[in-house]
Amino acid sequence: MNESDLKLMEDYLSGTISPEDRGALDELLKNNEAARERYLELATMDEGLQDLAAAPSVVIDSAEFSGGVHPTRSRSSQGKADYREPLFSRPWISAAAGLMIGIFCTSAVWAATETGRQKLLTIFHDSFESGPAPLSIGGPVDPGTWGGDYVEITENASVEPFDGKRVLRFLRADYAGKENPVGYVADIYRVIDLQDDVSLLANGDATARVQAALGSTSIGDPDRFIGNISLNALEEVPASAEEWRTLIGTPRRMEEASLASARRREALSPVETWQQIDIEMRLPAKTRYLLIGLHVSDQHAARNQGIAPPAVEFEGHFADDVKVTLGRMR
């Protein structure tokens, strides 16, 4: 590292860096460990990290860094925002947040936590207010789109949305072109790409938590419908819809392909309500993708004397406010 490299850092921290130099700094910090350490020293002198460490519990929403759907913001989990105008709150640092924090500053934030505390990084948050329509093709071929069985995103739901104005509605337990359209479980999936967060996973002590709200209209029978969410950690993902359908539809293949997996099931309330379901799982160091799934099953159809029923249609089952966060083992 030389004087020109140091000047890039100083210009960045002072907010005077040019777009061209910002690109040069990006490359420097990606490829030079000594430069990263020096930048961290300078940033610490700016008191940004000390302010963050003083907060009881900090949540960093990094959608802007990691391709999510919500703008970046920093806040304490208790709603406090009483620290001074530090590194992360300045307008110029927000504008350039994708440069630094996605590279290494998130690790620094976690490292600043005190014993017994856990800081979280929100990498995905979707209340279905925007984004492309889900693809009913049996799997999530496009990492930026929900994919699986027939669903729709609607503002005209028969339930009040959990958050915002729109919800995801489950429609049927099959997908377009399914060779044998039978089934009693409606599935919808989303791939979360963690390849930009490899440094956070390297120690094998990272955890992923998935939260989702599942809701229904009044269904009368408390034992009929089951809602659940699933989480699989993968090193690689299929490249085509056919490969996805094979993987998802073959439990043994999914088990073999997954580095780790978790699932939680809950009986859906027989009255109109939202139920928040969450699961948490430790992520192996080789994890590069997360596959999250939202599922609703009709247990009456499942008990149809062992005969696979025609694809079940769902009249009043919904999902909303899906969130994926990364954390550290306590």
C-alpha cells in the first residue's frame, strides 16, 4: 500500500472521492488485506464503529448491499437512534454503501459486538409490494423471482395484509406443464445468493433465520391446513427449470444436495388471522445459496386413502412479510 492508496481512503472518508477513484478503492479493498486493515483503522477513528458497538443490539438492513428489495438503513432493535452522525449515517457513505460494507465492514460490525450479543444482517425482505410476478414453473430458476406452484400476488385478498397492501396468495398444488397434476401441497420458493457474503460464512458460525407470516380466511377445521417454511443451504444451484423440479420433487436428491436444512410446521388457525413462523439454522462454511420455501398443505387430501388426489385448489391461504437474516452463533 502506498500514499496514493491512503489518499483514496482519506478522500472516501471525507466525502470528496470521485466516481473513478471510488472504483479504484473498491478494487484495492477487494484485493489487498493490508489496505482493508488500514481502512478499518481510519473508519474506527471516525467513531462510526464505536457508536455502533455502543448500541445494545443493532440491526443492519443490507438490501442495497446484497440485492434485496428495501433501502439500506441502520437502527437499534429498541428503536434508538441517539448516536452521533457517524460513518454509516452520512449521506455520502449511504450513496457509496455498496462499495465498502458489502466487502468487509459488515464483518467489522459483527466483530464489534460484546460477549453474549448477536447482531443481525437482513439480506432479504419481501412484503410483495413490488417486484416481478412469481413463476409457476415448479422451481425458482431466476434468483430474483419467486417460483414454484401456482400463486398470485394481489391487492384484493380476502384478508387484511400483514404488511403493506399486497399479499401472496396460494392457488393450486401444481404448476404449469406438470406431467401428473396431482398433489395436496402448494409450494413457492426463492433463492438467496450469498456469494457476496462469503467472508461472513468462512468461520462456520453464521446462522440464517427465516421469518414469514402465513394467513388464511376462516376455514372452520383446525386440523385441515398446515403451513410451514423450509430452509436449505446449498453450495450450488440448478441451472434449469427441469433440474429444479427434479431436485425439489426428489427428497433424497434434495437431502444429498443440501449442506444443511430445516423446516417448521404449524397448523393454520381456523379463524381469519396471521401466524408468524420462523426457523433458524447454522450455515456450513461452504454455503453459497439459501433456498427458502413457503408451503401450505391440505391434510384432508393427504389422508385420501393413500391415493394421490388431483391438484388441490386453495381458496383462502396467503403469505406476507418474508424476511431472511444472517447472524452469529451466540
